[in-house]
Amino acid sequence: MRQPPGGRRPHLPPQERHARKQRVLARGTPSITRSIADAVVVKDEDLFFLAKPDGTVPLGGEHGFGLYYHDCRYLHGYELTLADTYPEALVSSEARGFMAVFELTNPDLRMVDGQLIPKEEIGITWERTVDSAGLALHDVVTFQNFGLQPIEFPVSLTFQAGFEDIFAVRGLLAETPGTPRPPRWTDSVLHLAYEGADGLSRSLSIHCAPAPQTTDGTTARFHLALQPRERTQLLVSLVLAESADPTEVEPRAHPRPVLKQVQAVLHRSSSQWRSGQTEVRSDSLLLNGILDRSLGDLRVLRSAIGSYEFFAAGVPWFATLFGRDSLITALQTLAYDPKIAERTLRLLAQYQGQRVDDWRDEQPGKILHELRVGEMARLGEIPHTPYYGTVDATPLFLVLVGQHAAWTGDLRLFKDLRGNVELALEWMSKYGDPRGDGYIAYQSASEKGLINQGWKDSGDAIVNADGSLATPPIALVEVQGYAYLARLLLADLYRRVGEPERADRLRGEAEALRARFNRDFWIEDLGFYALALQAGSQPAAVVSSNPGHALWSGIVDPRKARQTAERLMADDLFTGWGIRTLSERERRYSPIAYHLGTVWPHDNSLAAAGLRRYGFDDAACRVAVAVIEAAMHFGGYRLPELFAGLSRADYGVPVRYPVACHPQAWAAGAVPYLVETLLGLVPEAFDHRLRIVRPLLPDFIHHIEVRRLRVGTARVDLRFERTSSGAVVVDVLEIEGHLDVVVQPRTSSA
């Protein structure tokens, strides 16, 4: 069914609105829309477009395709037909990130005069470019006659705009509160507009060249005539506007840009961004392709607030600033470009919690969870202005401060953010420890807050062995590790600025936490760590992937590390494509539940680093190879946010999760971080040293070269090569600046 005129969703009764929200919050899915697994995505800064593989956006139904800006889906329908028939898709490409190309052809077309245009005689190339500077999407549709006879055929373009808030698209809210204006044509320009209840007017003006011969509602109709081998083009520009002044979104003349110039600017920006990064190349075309895609996706996911860049979490549901996601992605990419980590930290510091505000789950010193700027946020219908319901962003903020210093050898950032660091430490000790037992825990105070506030933040993510939901306040296993690591890293920085007493106190707090943690979270019967401690300090005694993060942080007692590693790699957790979020033996396990059995690439990248930290190199290599080989099966080597936890032995390919974000930031950061982990790169920039600890190369890689790796003010080029015996030798090709490279090779017992 098509949407009502103007694209507005029908009003739903309160019971159904509540049920839709619960499907997202309690049943653990980011959206209740139809699958977007095949979406072709183009993005530039805050403007992005999701299309079907044929370039179109369905005119009806609950789906996630369309044109988005500032948490609003401006366009939710865009279809092309030839003689009222849909073209057939041949191939699509989105390799450049800011543009996509779709190749289509015609099925058999019977004209009204009886003429038959046989299938595959019309070639259609649909080139799409998204341009955030011009707040526009530009399409060039080229038609070519590959037949031997002249042909004539009608072409129609139909558009629909609903101006829905992203939370309405996802299913959390069921209607748009503002007023859509009736569609109208002015001088061959289709103008679609919406008066938001938040005081903003939003519009979409659609310009076609040549102008349509006729129009009908929101459909533009053209009549094309082509001689054999002749080609012709339709140019379509979709121009957005957003303003508190309704007169500023009225249709107006739109100077058509020279697309080649727009594309050249975007391409130059992309190339400049990549040229400033560490370069990694290998003899494996697979690894090279995945790294190119991963770093390209990270460029696509760049956004900025003011002068501060950050990685938006993921398209389409989370294309905004997320504390946890942006911090982890910055951690994953420190070896490639530490500048965005600094900018992310400075930006998050500006939004650091200053007061107790239950509506937003805000507390002094707390780092935000999510920032939204759409209609629902501006109306106060959701608390995301920003929302602070995350228990782990604050310790991760501190971890990134420490890790950034280890790579750069620079105390300037720490000194600049000293007040923010102190506030975050105070939050961990005071507000973050509501039970007073020394563990960071969460319990939302907000009417519309998240039930769970770790990285597994769906409503059903934290469970007990009997299948029941854990009872807040909840202290997650991995968060205690983050807090431990944060204190250790900061202890070093306080010592370096001449405050040894503060450093000793932090180190003492870290060691006390470690002892407590290994006593309280360890479940002897499982030979593993509990997922969490809940109300009454009762363990959520299930086998999950979360203890892999505890390994990453170093909080795990070495005497318990082997059992932990072996349990992570057992068949009920390890699928062959990665480690599941929850063991398939657990009562709440489902291979397609958002956090209860799926495989998340970023989760595995941290677990692999944890396995390496404790010397389980073979296990770490298995995890890394599994994720890399999984990427091989996704279009363009793009790892999605997550995929199903079905066994590799049973299906042979990773199975897509229908509404996973792609591109998604910490999924894109996973393989770059896995490469850093395998190579064993340990920066000690304050001492002008790079340690390379037990470097590994999987069997399908014989050599890797790392160029322009920055450690402090120095740069180094390295070559890693696997010998016939399996050992990895490291050659220092070139060093700029003062840097000692110390290689600690594997021993036979490693």
C-alpha cells in the first residue's frame, strides 16, 4: 500500500504505539522496518541516502530507505519506471562513499501502439552523488539504445516525502506531529514541505532537466526517443532546506552545479583524508580490499560539530554522535590517525554532564550516550539533547585520553582536559557506584531512558541463566575492566605531570578493583566470568562474549585467563565467523537476536586484543581470520554492525542481520584494529619507543608493509614477513625522527 497523500503515517492508537516501542526497546532490535541488508548507501557529512540495489526507494511500506538529514527522513519514496514497468537491476557500486552508480536495463516493454522493445535493449546508468555542502542529492540517469531500431518510450519519476523523525522511522514513535504542506509544482520544480511542530520548516525541492513534459501529483513524466546507439540524460537534483523562517524554504531557482566539479571536490577531500593516515598494504588482495573498504567507510562516517570531527556510529539508525561508539572507533584507529581521537575527546568534553537530570540520565562528570537534533528531540519527546544513559562511555573517555597519550607522547590534551578528567573520575567513584560496592553500575531514572546501558543496550540483552532479565542496578563485567584500565593509564599521566601521590592512589584503586572483581565476578561452576552483577550482588551467570573485553582491559587474573580464553573459543561461543554475544547453550540464545547470540565485529576485535594481551596468540589469530573471512562474503567487503550467530560449519557463509547498520563505525574499525593487534604494535611514545610484541601473520598473508606509522613525533615504515618456519621477521625500512623499534619475537611456548 502506498502512503497517504503527503507521505504522513496514519494515526495509531496508544496501545499500538506502545507495542511498537516495546518491540524496539524490549525485544532488542534497532528498528522494526523491513530489511535494509541490500541497501546501497551514499553519505557526505550529515546527509545520506539509502536506496535499493536498483537505485530506487519503495513508495510504500515500513522501510528504512530514503534521504536523511539531521535525524529527519526527507524522502521516503523515489521510483523510476519505463512504460509503467520497473527496470531490472544489473549491478551497483558505492565504492567512493559519496556517490553510487547503478546499472539497469529494461524488461520487455509493450508500448500503447503495440510496439515491442525487447528486453535488454535499453541501457540505464544511474549516477548518484550526495553533496552536503550544497545540501543536495544529484542524479544523472543516462539512457542508451543498444538496439538496431529507433525507439520511443515514456519514463516516469515518482517522489514521496514524509519528513519523519528517525525515531518514527525506527518504530519508536508512530507519527509525525507537524503539518505537511500539499505537494505543488512551480516552474517545473516539485516542492514538498513540512511545518514541524518544533518550529522548523523543512522542504525538499526536486529539479529536473529537461523539465518534465507532464506532471501528475508527485510524478514527473518524460517521453524519450532514441536512435540506435544514441543516448540521452535526465538530471535530477533533490535540494533540502531547513529553517525557522518558513519563507526560507520556499522554492527558488536552483543553479545546477557542474557535477564533475562537485565530485572532484569530494574525491579530493577523500584522498587528502586517506593520505594523512598510516598505510597498510599486504600481499593479500583480500586483506587489502577489506582495509580499503574499512578506512573508506570511516571517512564516510566522519561528521563534525563545530570544528570537531568524530565518527558517527552508523547508517541509518545511529548517524550521530555516540559516546561509546565514537570513543571505541577512535581507539581502534589510533595507530592510523590519532587526530580524530583528540577531536572526539574535546567534543565529548564540551557535552560532559554538569548536573543531576533524571530525564536525561545526566550526572556530573558523565559522558553522553547519544545526541539528537531532530523534531522529537527539539520537542522534548525524547531525552536525547543529549541523553546520558551509558555506563561505559565515561571510563572509555578516560581510556582514550591515556591511549592517545601513549601514541603521541604528548601531555597537552591531558592538561587541556584536566578538569574533565577529574569530573569523570569523580563520576566513577560517586554517581557511577550507586551501591557503594566499588563497581560501576546503572539503573535508568528516565521515563524514556534505556533499560540497559552497556554496549549491549537492548532491553533484553542482560539475562540470567533461567532466561529472566537481570534486575538493576547492573554492574557489567566489561565496564569494571574499562574502569580498571582507565585508572592505570591515568596514573601514568599524573606521574608524568609531577603528581606521584595522585598516581599512586589511582593505581591502588585499580589494584583493589582487580582483586574484588576476580573474587566477585568469577563463577567457579562455569569456569568463566559472569555477564554482570545485578541487584543484591547476584551474578547474571551466563556465558557471553563480554569477558573478552575484560581480557582486553587487563583486569583478568592471569590464573583465570586460560579458562576464560578457552571458554571464549569453545564451539558454543565461537561460530567460525567470530565469537557470539551469548552462548548457544543459554536459554535466551537466538542467532538473530540483537545482543543474544549474534556476532559483532567490534566485539571480536577487542576480544582478540585481549587474547593477545594474555599470550593466547593462536586463539587471537583464529578470531582475526574469522572476522576477515566473514568480511569476504559481504558486498564490497563491508562488515556490517553485526550478523547472525549461525555456525560456519552449518551454512558456509555469514548470515546478514536484516536491519544492521552499514556502514557502521566500530565494525569498520574492527579489521584495522585486528591488524594492529596481530602485528603486536605497542606504542611507548614518551620514551621514543615502539615495541613490536610477538608479531603474527595468518597463513594467507606472507608480508605486510606499514607506512607512515606515527609514534610521538617520529614516523616509521616497517615490513613484516612470515618465513617458511612460520616466524615473522620485522624490517625497519625508514625512520623519520627519534624512535627506537624493539622487536620481541614469539617463542616456542607463546
